[in-house]
Amino acid sequence: MQKLKLIFPTLEMEKQALDYRQEYFDCGEREINGDGGLDRAKNYAEWIGKIKTDLTRDDGTSVPATTYFAVVGERIVGTVQVRHKLNDFLLRYGGHIGYGVRPSERRKGCATEMLAQALEKCRELGIIKVLVTCDKDNIGSARTIIKNRGVLENMVTTEDGTARQRYWIDIPSK
């Protein structure tokens, strides 16, 4: 298998991005984790503008964040969003990193590698203690977090009643 890389989305990737999104929709999934809103975007070019703005957006509700495509060769296998800091909501429910793997690429190790590379992005941002969360019933995501040195702190309940696990990962110094 070719090496997985995290890359910042470009306008030239529109076809691959829309194919990626459509695979989720075709599987009945309407929400794509870590996608910076691609799942709700009406227009790809506007979404590119949004994620560029997200790099420095810090208005109390939103925090600065970088959205990446995880690619193997030319194929987008996932999305990752690295939040540069936490607000109250992210501290409780969302964490520093959100990620999603396209349905046809699940259970192949992509998420583990995506999270490992996202943790390196956190190190580059100076974040040495990273919060990653997942729904209690998302066993695959919990395993991915644990494989990346995640330590369960606790479980919280979201407003809609979902049980969410909160894991902390210490980034060792180089």
C-alpha cells in the first residue's frame, strides 16, 4: 500500500472530494467527521475559502483549525481536522482532533495512521496534551485512539444523550 499523507485541500481536488463525500451519502451517512463542513457545503470552492478562513478564525465560537485530506496516491481516504486550541464545547465534547474514514477504506489502518500524523501536526503547533473524543459505541475509533497512546479520562453525555468518551494523549518531546 502507498503511504498515507495529510494534505491541505486544493481546488484541483474537487472531483476526488465530491466523490469522497458522495460515498458517505450513498452509505446513508450524512455527517463526515473532521471535514470542516464539506458534508454541508453547497459549493466546493466556497468550502475551500471557508477552511482557509478557519486557519485563523477565533471568534469565541470557532477556534483556529486546519482541515486535511488523508490521501493514498490520488485517492482521498479520510478527513482530519486539527483544532489549534479548545473552547468550552471542544474541551467537553469535541477535542483537538476530529477525523473520518470513507466507508470503503475502514478497518484497513487508515484511522490509526491519520491520527498519528494529526498528533504530529499538534506537536508542530506546540500542543503537548491532546484531547480526542469518540462516541462510546464507536469501538473502532476508541481502539484507534488507544493505539495512539490515548488514556480515557471520563465519559460525558451530550445534549442529545450520546455518551462520549474523552481521551488524552501526551505528545512526547523529540
